[in-house]
Amino acid sequence: VNGKYVGEHHYGYTSFAFDISEHLVCDGATQNVVAVKAVNNVPSSRWYSGSGIYRDVTLYALEGLHVDLHGVTVTTPFIDEGDGTVNIAVDLVNDGAAVNATVRSSIYFGGDVVATAEESVTVPGGSKGNVEREAVVNDPSLWSLGDTSQYMVLTEVLVNGAVVDEYAVDFGFRWTEWKSTGFYLNGEAVKLNGVCMHHDQGGLGSAAYYDAMYRQMSIMKDMGANAIRTAHNPADEQYIQICNEI
């Protein structure tokens, strides 16, 4: 950042982040230069791993109080009993002075709000906080191979009634079981027809192009696959979203 080394990450498949606030010049006139460099030590693996920055790099401009990176966890603890309870845990970071805030989570389905949860919290300056609330969705639609119904939780952080940060998470209502007779999804036996896939896109290389990944997954589904083993590393975030969608 502006010619100063900030940090590095020694693995090409997991997400990471750096807080660069103290390295920026915020005088309204100076142009800041942020450089990201990929180093590929060849040989790096026994398959084609690609080279370069092949997944998204994002610059977040945040208020002092904000949701932490990957800071919203959504679970549906009692869906196997038919209960549409949604547990929403929110991790907050406050880089500014102590503040009183409201954390509001709205659950959307088909563009409509179907449930809400709200909690007030005081987060001391220079610290982290956590809010955990539950909301109930009546008669939820289950995610299945034939009906990939998805919900979305939009979490908003409000200070003095104004939204200072928001964070969206997609999820589905479903439960899984392993029995001596095999795998069960929502109580029904499912034969897993899977393939093992590396993250590259053939002639397109290893870049995580959304359209290319969607095409790839559509072909997998058309040929009868309903499960993917990612080889041999965590997949791109959009890859997971596509699998959830189709």
C-alpha cells in the first residue's frame, strides 16, 4: 500500500484479508496505490494449478462499526422436526469509539420479507461483539434436488437509525442423514452420483469465471450428477453459490 509491504498469505485457495487503514493517505487529494502480487513457485503441484490472481479481490470501505469478514452464520437447527427456526449469529468489529447499535436481520424469500429479528447492542471501542437471535419462518420450503428453494438473510447494522453496514447470506432449509442404508436428504434416500473436479476451466485456465462455472455445473447436472468432490482444495465462493442454485 503506497509502496509499503503489508502482508502475505501462503495458500492460493482460501480467503484472507488485511486492514490497510493505517497505510492510507486520507487528505482528499492524494491518490493511494494498492498492489496485490501473486507468486507461483513452480512446480507447485502434480496437476495444473494455474497462475495469477484467478479469484476475486475486493476492496471494502467500512465504517468504524461493521460486520466482520464472514461474520454472519445462519443455521436451521430444528428443520428435521418441521420447525422453521433460523438462528442468526453476527460478529461485529468496532474500530472506532464505543457505540450503541441495532442489528436487524430480515429473511427474504422470493423477494418478500418472511421474518425478522432485531437486537440492540453496545460495542466498546477497539473491540469485537456478537449478537445472536432467532427468527421463525412459517411452513418453510425445503431445499431439495428437485426444488432448490433458497432464502436470504440481510443483516443491517444501524446507528442512530442510519444503516452503517449490511451483509447478505443465502441459505436453504434442509437436513441430511447417513444411515446404514445410505444417504438421506430431508428424510428421503438419495443415491449420490458424483464426480471429482479440479477448479480449472480447460482452455480458459484456472480463472473463476462465473459463466464458465455455471456452464460446467449445468453440464454436470444434465448428465445426472448431484454431488461434486472438489479436488483438492476449497472451491471458489461463487462455485458453491452455483451448486446451491442449481
